[in-house]
Amino acid sequence: MKHGGIGTWAAAMLLAVAGLAQAATDPIKAAFVVIGDDGVPVARVVTTASACPSLRMDGKRVAMGLRAAPATLPLRPTRSSPADSKPSAYPVRVCEASLAPGGKTATVGGHPLPLPVAEPKRIVVIGDTGCRIKLSDQAFQACNDIHQYPFARVAASAAAFKPDLVVHVGDYLYRENACPRGNAGCAGSVWGYGWDSWNADFFRPGAKLLAAAPWAAARGNHESCSRAGQGWWRMLEPRALQPGRDCIDPANDGVGDYDAPYAVPLGNGAQLIVLDSSNTGNKAFAPDSHEAAQYRDLYAKYEALAAKAPYSIMVEHHPILGIAAVTKNGAPVLAGGNLGMQSVFGPLNPTYSPPNVKMLLAGHVHVWEQMSFSSPHPTQFISGFAGTQEDIVPLPAVLPAGFASAPGAVADAFSSWVDGFGFMTMVRNGADKWDVEVHDINGKVVNLCKVAGSQSVCDTPQVQVPKAQ
């Protein structure tokens, strides 16, 4: 038995070593599919080869075009420590090709590509996936510890769910500064906004989930132009890369920090609407500011898209109707939804969304959270617990009387899970009905919610909502 066990272990180790060696020599470092306008799937490849590869779809050759050539981009100083910054090196080329609808199989360089289905019924929702190294906050997550930074494990468990679609609610890259000397938890970690950090924080640990299904990817504040926006535009943004709309020259950030929303059809009268809220902040915008004008324009386009389907789910990074527990003057304080978005959307619609929008998906807060309302607001879900250092201030056991996550929003159900990392899933069981499950790091279901229209209720309401008197 001992000899057999050793032989089995040795064989497994040899296979692992062979796999690593093959990965090291494979010029294709990432191959995945992002969903863009009207649900059009776009194949993307990140490669060290000297030219873009061809892909094969249903046995036919499809040429891939060059999206971004290898380059070292101008310095964008890190927000947390401008002196601790460096130019962003991309020694890889990014290639792309739009995929014809109805395809059955697609491969590139031996890598199978996941193709969309007409009516995705099984959806994974993740967000805030990178390893946090931020000098100004003295936040040094143990990126070398799969228990302290478990995104690879979460991604593998989520892939085992066999989703039809993956929704990422933003914040992919967190390694903004060098790991301090003597810190074994993150020793040797790459850092900055170049390819090495993108690969370490997202593409390598997320590989199994990238291969499992197409992605609808929202942009987070970590992908704003002053942070990792250059990589966002090169690799994940579904639309064409345009000079001046790439976060390279700070003079163009007034354009590069904003993007128009787009819809992803889900079939049977439903759609996702993906919004770019990357450059909002948690302060109200002055009505005559550039930011307010940009987000008013975004809302008008959002409203036009929502009018095209009877049921919509909105996806963006900053929760408009969620809550967070934060520290203020050394004491825990409960904060409501994003004030920047509220200040623009609220005057346009008291529910902060067009009437056909029934559910909001967001991240930014590093927990899982659900809120439903007796007022006519869409239900809010937050799925920001897939890998980034979790929030350390706990949510209260009882919501303060009269507390509202946004003016006019009257909560009647609230649930959260803050006991570890994991992911959220949605299984459709009707035109506007979903079973939402919260999974821990290994895929075990730790909470179940039922969604019907704009209402949701969960099995484990961990925070009490005071009843109106």
C-alpha cells in the first residue's frame, strides 16, 4: 500500500510538473470570451507569439485581429503611493475576433473557447477578486497563501457549477504596491498595473472559470484610468480599443473613464444591462460637474436599453442600494449606497433605475449581501467576496430604526454572509424568477434566496429589519 501510495503521488507530481512546463512554453497565456453589445461574443487571446493565432469555429478557420501590440505604457502613478510606481509593461499582444451566433465549437491554439447559449439559465456572479497590497492602507494580503488569497479555489469551485454565463461585478487588480520587506505572506509578489500583475491577480487564478463560460464583465474603481484602466481597455472591455479611449494619456481621462452601457440578452424577455460606474465616488456630484454630466448621459442610455425588454438586471460595481459597515473616527458606522450614483440617478428617477429593472448586481463591498424593499425599488445583491481581503468591520445585528440605504428606499428584507470567501449563483426558473445561492470557497451552499420580480427573500436573514411603526 505504501509503495502504491508513493507511486500514485509521484505520478501526480510528474503530471503537475509536466503541466507547468507546458504552460510555460505555451505562447497563449489566456483565451476567453467576453460578451458585448446585444450579446455579441468576442473571443480574446493574450499571447507572447509574434503574430495573432487563428481560431477554428465549427471546423472553419477564423482570423483574429490585433487589438493591442506589446508595449510599455507611460507611468500612471499609483493612488496609494505615487512615489512607489512604475510604467506598465505589456510584453504580450491581445488578439480578438467576433464569433458568429449559433456556433457549436471553437478552439484557438488547442484551447477550447466557451460559447454562449441563447437562454443562459445558470449564472455565476463574482467580484473583487484580486490580492490587496496597498501601502496607504497598510493592507498586505497574504497572496502566497491559498487560504488567505483563495481566488483560484473560488474560481475552480464556481467552474464546477457549470455556468452558462459568468458575471464579474468589477475590481480585478489589487496589487498596487510592492510587498514590504520581511512580509512572508506576499513576499515576491509582482505589483503595479502591467501584465504581470493582471496575470497574477486575475488571468492565472481565474483560468478555470474563464474556460467554463463566456463573461459579462463590469468595470470597477480599480480599473479607472488612474489605476488599472490601461489593462481594462486592452483586455476586458468588449468594445473596440480606440486611441484616446485607453487610459494612456491623462489628458484623455475625461473620455477613458466612462463607457456607454450595453445589454446582454438572456432570452424569454430578460436581459442584463452592464454599466460603467468605475469613476464614481462616495460623495455627491455637483450638478454642473463633468462627472454628473457623464452619468446623466449614462442614465439616459440605460433607460433606453431597459425599455427594450420587460425584465432587466443591472450590473455595475458600486452598490446603489446596498449597505456597508465602515469605521469613522475610530467607531463602526453603517453607510448606505453609493452617493455619487444616487446624486445623479435620484433626480431622474426616485427608484434610481428605470421601471423595468428589477434586480441590481454589484460588488465593491467585500461581503455577500441581499436587500429587498417594500418601496418600488429593485432588489440589490452584492457579490464582492471572491478573493480580495474581506471587510473587517462587521455588519450590525439590527439595522438602526429609520436607516435607509438610499433616500426613499424602505427595506423589508436583508441578508448577508461574512464568514469567508465564496461566490454567488443564479438559476432561472421563470420569466422573472431566480434561485440565488451563496456558496462558500468549496462550493457548499450556505444561503438560498428566492427572487420574484423586484422582491427577494433568503433562508438566512442575518440582520433584522425594524418594522415600520
